[in-house]
Amino acid sequence: MNTNQKIAKVQLTSRFRQLLVAILSVAFGTSMYIAMNSFMAGVNNIQTEITFASMAHIKVFNDLTDDTSSILPRPKENNTVLMIHNNKNIQYTEGIKNVDEIKKKIFEIPEVNSVTVQLNETIFIRNGVAKANASLSGIDTVNENELFETASYMIEGSLSDLDKRSDGIILGVNLARKIGVKTGNTVSVSTSHGISKTFKIIGIIETGSKGADMTRALVSIQTARQLFSKNKSYATDILVNTNNYNNANEVAKKVREITDYKVESWQEGNSQLVSSSILRDILAISVSLTILIVAGFGIYNIMNMTVNEKIKEIAILKAMGFNGKDVIEIFLTQSIVIGLIGGFIGVFLGNIIVQTLDVVPFKIATHNTLPVVYNPKDYVLSFCFGVIITLIAGYLPSRKASKVDPVQILRG
């Protein structure tokens, strides 16, 4: 330890209360940075989990063509008038044909990790006098579970039971409550074509999305094809999940090269989800950095007061031969010590806060506590930011102290 460091140690320990306040300021800012980012990351993960509980990263479906050109060619003669009244864009085919062949080609894309097919139609479901509109999904239970982990959202019954009963149906929890049914009851399902069939409720599902749970009904895809009189290669949607949902747009471009059907990534159909996630991240970082900056102002005030109080001692040191760099080193050493101690304490406190949040009861989707994420990156960044801001807060007063004229100070 050189002379400058010894002087810094004496100045730190001589004003213990100021030292304690400075350390706690850094610790508070650092811990809040960790807590805020861990919590917001948890909220984003929950939002993603709820979103992708029923929505794939990429969807392939049969949509109306974008070609809205005239059905008649433009006449070559200038004296001819072409008039078309009430021109309509007509969809000549419904659904997707030969889904197995398309599914096989999509699976060959390296970034794709799971693919399933669905047959989705709007139905009318009735239990006595209680009735409701619902969205019936005929699913391939194995691939559906691989894509969405649907079995983990079952609160009653088993997803695999759909393959064992052709008259089995699974309802969303809110839909079941709306029409007043439970597992074991029967309901009547009517299609838009006037076909009716009685189903037995073999399970209840809860995804955490109120809208989806209010309208969702699941049957096996074989049962759906029989109900709507479709062949075994028919489906309305092909759903694809990628290794990273953020890369869905790039993978969707590759899928478009395989099929002429409409291909849509989740970002294209749900831009508001992308925007809200970015805004939450910006908010969390802004609040956390603001707390650290406020803590830096507190340290700056403390160091500035120290310079003013020690102004005569600084003048004496310069009169004894200490130069401006020595003075800066003395005060920066104090700042580094405050930053390091405050940073370590802040990381420890931040981890305690995150662990506390992790056990606070709060029901959301399939979770029973507040969502948090233990990300080592947040701990490292909070410590680094705390030390850097402390250094900046200490450098400004130290530069002022280094320019003190000892002759003027000692003369008074």
C-alpha cells in the first residue's frame, strides 16, 4: 500500500457515517437493478409462455390470393369501355391438401424442431339451454404436445385420451364454466353445415389466456375429419415451431419456398406483442439505470463535501510535494473502495430480493408465484454499472481537488 492509498484509507475511516451512506447508495442501486431486470425478464417469459401456449411460431394456411386484378383483360381498342360491377375475390379451395407431404418437407429445414397439423372450425356447443360459440380444433395429440406442451395445461383428464375415444372432447376451463359442464358430462356440437354430434367431456384445459380458454375445444384430428366429412390428408393449418422464436421471420421465408399456401410468422400476425416486449425491456433498464444514476449523484455530493472539508489538508499535501495526479488517486481510491463494497453488497441483496419475489404467491398461467429469472448477466452488469458510476461520481470532485492552489488556501 503506497502513501496515497494510506491517506485514502484514513479519510474513508475517519467519516464512517458518510462511508456507510455512500456504500448503501451503491448497494441499493445495484440490488434494484438486479430485482427489476429479473422480474421484468420473468414477466416477458410468462407472456411468451402464454402467447405460445396456443400460437405457433409459423402458421401455414389457405388464404385468399393477393391478386385482385380484373377478371377480364383490358381492351386494346381505345374506343371500347370495360365495366365490371361488384368484382369479387373468390377462394376456390378450402384448407390444405396433402398435408403430410408438406409437413415432411418443412421438417427438413434445419431450424425447425416441431410441426403439427390442425383442423379448425367454428362450432356451436350446447348443454341443455346453455349454449356458446366455440373454436373446435382437431389435433394430432403427440405432435400438438411436442409443439405446445398442451398436456401440461390439462387440469382434468389426459390429452392422450382423445386418441382412445372418437366421442371425446376437451374444453377450455372458461368455456366449461360458461355452459355449466364438467368432466364426464355430455355436450351437443353443431357445425355450420347443420351436422350435430354428442361428445363426452374427457378433460379440461387452462392455458392462462382468458380468451383462448373461453372458446377452445379439442378433439382428435381423425374425429374432426369425420365430423366435417374431410379426407385423411386434409387440414386447415400447419403449425411450425423453430429453435428460436425470434428467428421465425427468417424460417418463414424458407417455408414459402416449399409451398404456395400462405405462410405467416408470429411477428407478422402479432406485431403488438413484439412492441410490448421491447417496451417492457426499455422500461426495466431505464428505471434500473435511473436508480444507479441517482445513487451516483449521492456519492458525488458526499465526495464533493469531503473535498470542501479536506481542502486545507489537500493544500498541505500539495505544499509538501504531492501533485494533482496524487490527489486524484487519493479520491479515486476512495470511490473504487465504495463502488466495490457497495457492488458486492448490492449483488447479495439483489439475490435475496429476487429469491423473496420468487416465493410471493401470485397465480398467473401455470405458475403460482411471481415470475422471476435468475440471469447471471444481470448480476455482472449491475456490479459493473455500480462501479463505473461510482468512479465517475468520484472523479469529478477529485479533479476539482487536484486544481487547488495551496498558496491561496493556506493564506485564507
